[in-house]
Amino acid sequence: MFNKKKPNVEKIRNLKKIFLKEKDIPETSILSIAELSCHEPNCPPIETIITERKIDGKIRNWRIGKPINDILEIDIVQLSNSHNHSH
């Protein structure tokens, strides 16, 4: 329990870079990456939520069912572009 690894800052910076390139996100958007614990059934124990906040107020979210430190470029490439969840 005390040994929980914090997401690596360099890893987050790198993921943002890959994400901006892969998802063609404009520089005017704000991109945030957060790791969440999930306690609901059929949900991975830790998932990563990537959120794009556009300059016009629109928000897009993508979910990857693993911790930030485990995400690979292929995980981002395989995400669809149509995740417009808002919750």
C-alpha cells in the first residue's frame, strides 16, 4: 500500500506529446492526464483519463484501462477519436 508508484512526470509529458500528434489536437486545447482508481464492477482497478478542453469549451475524454506508467504509444494510437463522454 505504501509502495504505490507515482506517475512519472516525464512519462506524462511524453504521453501528452504523443497524444497531441496522434489525435491532431490544436495547441489552443488544454490536455490533462489523470490516473483514477475504480471500484466499480467490470472496471480496471486503475484507469487513465485523458481530457482535452477546447478553447470553445468543448471537452473530450479518452480512457485507457491501465496506469499512466504502463501506457504505450500503441495504446494511444488505438484509441478512437469519438470519445465524447462528459461525466
